[in-house]
Amino acid sequence: MKLTKQDIDKVRHIEGFPIAKDEDIIALSRPPYYTACPNPFIEDFIRENGTPYDEATDDYHREPFAADVSEGKNDPIYMAHSYASR
């Protein structure tokens, strides 16, 4: 599948569309799974691979992850992005 300028024009109005040349967006994309802009192929992908939600038969359930995180100032996670402290 190839990403074309016509495909890009279909999603250019979506908030978050990158400020870039169409040629650069095409070069950085690997359609249909990844595009460097809102994916114009997402509806086709969902239609082919998705399944409709049925409240009566769907048993998918996940609790949200909730835990306290406490790290000291010398922990690698804390040091990942340094900033000037004065």
C-alpha cells in the first residue's frame, strides 16, 4: 500500500497534523500500519481487523494501574531529564 498526496489531503484538517512537506510525510510513513500524519487507512484497518463490542458477550476487563511512585533524587528515573536546580 502506498501513501499518496490525495490520502494526506483527506486528513490534513485533523488537529495535530504535522507541519511538513507531503514528500517528507510519505518518506517517514510505512502504510497502512504507520503514517507520519493521522492515518487515512485506519477505517479500513478497523473494518478488516476489528470486532464490534457486544456488552452481553464481551468479558474483557482490566483494572487501571494505580501505585505510588517514590524515587530519590539520585535514582536513574529521576535523573533521566535533568534541569537546572537553584
